[in-house]
Amino acid sequence: MPFPQSSPVSPRFWLETVLGALSGLLFLITVVWPAWIETVFGLDPDAGNGAAEWLVVAATAVVTAVCALGARIEWRRTHPSSARAAR
């Protein structure tokens, strides 16, 4: 279903926002509860040394930052007047 024409932002903005929020949530879950990988999937990919958890933390932090930056750029592209007013 296409987005309504009244929406000034593109579907890319919404995709980046949702993906960034999900990866941010996964980042927080992994920081607070690092053993969720072993609990949910029933396997221990790093033999208990925590490397897999830190890899998930790093990867989700990068994905969250990239999505947030992309959504900000897309928002400013579609709302140039509000971007100028913030300066």
C-alpha cells in the first residue's frame, strides 16, 4: 500500500526510523542482559567468553547510529524550512 501523498517524508525515513529503533532496542537488551543469545537460541557461539555479545552490541550501535543519521538527513531534505529555523 503506498504512503499517502500528504506525508512529506518518504518511506525511506520510516524504514530508517523503525530499523534504528529496533536495533537500538536490541542494543539495550544486549547491554542489560548479555546472555539472551544463549537463552533464546539455545546455543553458545563464543563458548562463554562474551565475544558474541560484544559483537552484537557493536553492530547494533553502528546500525542504530547509521539509521538515525539517515533518518535525520531524510527529514531535513523534506523539511528544509524547519532545518533552517533550527540554526
